[in-house]
Amino acid sequence: MADFRSSVIIYKPVKEVFKYLAGMENAHEIMPNVVEMEKETAGEIGKGTKFRETRMVRGKKINAEIEYVQYKQDQSFTSRSNSNGLIVEYQYVFHEIEEGTQVELAAYIKTSGLVMKLTKGLIVKMIKREDGNQLQYLKEMLEEDEN
């Protein structure tokens, strides 16, 4: 079961929405705490592609490796980050609909170690507060040129 979910309808074609989100170079625009994102693997983006993410958390820069563990062009992808035993998976699914694109996000958060397991509820709330609005920000970024 997902730790949190969100969904949004974006009035743009699936190809455009998928490319914008999967490229990760725009991560800072939809996840405000992300300050840098670097692609670490060569070649086309797909399963196995790795990125290095830097985000500000309580005034400190925290790095995490992000890997695409599942990837179907213009349909879905799953990213997994691991930072000091905190594993976060974001599963994105894209549906072509009459209005444009429906994007669904399911977040799965795994903790290790006694302290993290005991505080998982707080960790989930913090991550949801930081990244839970990313699909709404995605919608705003992609649709802003039309307003």
C-alpha cells in the first residue's frame, strides 16, 4: 500500500508531460527542496538510469542517488532513492485522456534501523510535505504558458 498518492489532469499531450517529468532536469521546479539534479549514466533515459540529487533539508544539503527501476516510455516509470537507509520510491503512471494527460503518483517509503522504523510516520509526513504537491506544480509549470 502506498504511503501517499496524488493525481492530476494536465492539458498537454502525454509525450510532453512524460518527457518533462522523466528528464529530471526540471526536478527543482516541481520539488522546491531539490537544488541540484545530475544525470550520472550515459545514454538515453530508461530503466537503470541514475541521477544524483541534492536537496536542502533543514538547512543542510543532503545527497541521494536516484535510479529508474522501472521505465515504459510515455506510460510509466518508478524512481528509487536511497539516502542513509531511507528508501523512497515514486511510481508515476501516465494516461492519455480526452483533456490531455492524467498523471498518478504513488509514494512508497521504506525505513531501516530502529529509530527510522519508530519515526516512519513523521518521515512520511515530512516527505509528503516536501514532495506531495509535485504533480500540482508540474501542472502549473506545463500549463503556465497558456495563461
